[in-house]
Amino acid sequence: MGHKSVKAAYSTKGEDWLKQALAYIYGNVKLVKEFFEMYAPYEKVIISEGTYLAWLNFNSLGIEHDEFKQKIFIDAGIALHDGQSDERGACLESGWK
């Protein structure tokens, strides 16, 4: 299905959809960047090209990983990947419920 989706998106028939999807993704990335510039300018936001992912660096908070997970995942209810993985490279459970 992935191959067919990509083929359809990049064909002339998918041009309108692709433009709308890219505009939507760009709007979300812009929203994240502007939010952090306004409310947490000391945190580093890295916007990657070619993806909808944004990398957020919270090291300036100066708190340990477990405390960060408690504050972000549990207390605030925000689902983020914490960037940790096990020895196989598999993502660890965030603890967010």
C-alpha cells in the first residue's frame, strides 16, 4: 500500500493532495517552532528538512530523565518520544498513559 500511496501522491493526479498535505505539515511545524520561541525560547527546537518531525532539546531544564518523564508524560499528558532505546535499538515505552 505504501508504494501505491507514494506513486499516487507524486503523480499529476496527486498534485493537489500533495500541496495540501505539505502546507498542513508546514503549518504544524511552524506552530511548534513559534510556540517554543514564544513560551520556551531557552529550549532548542530543530526542524528537520524532508520530514514532519521536530527535535526538541530540553537539556537546559537541568533535570534528570525520570523527572522529565514524570513532568512531561504523566503530569502534562504530552506524548513525546524521549529518544531512548534499548540495546537492540528498539524504542522504550515512554510511560505516558
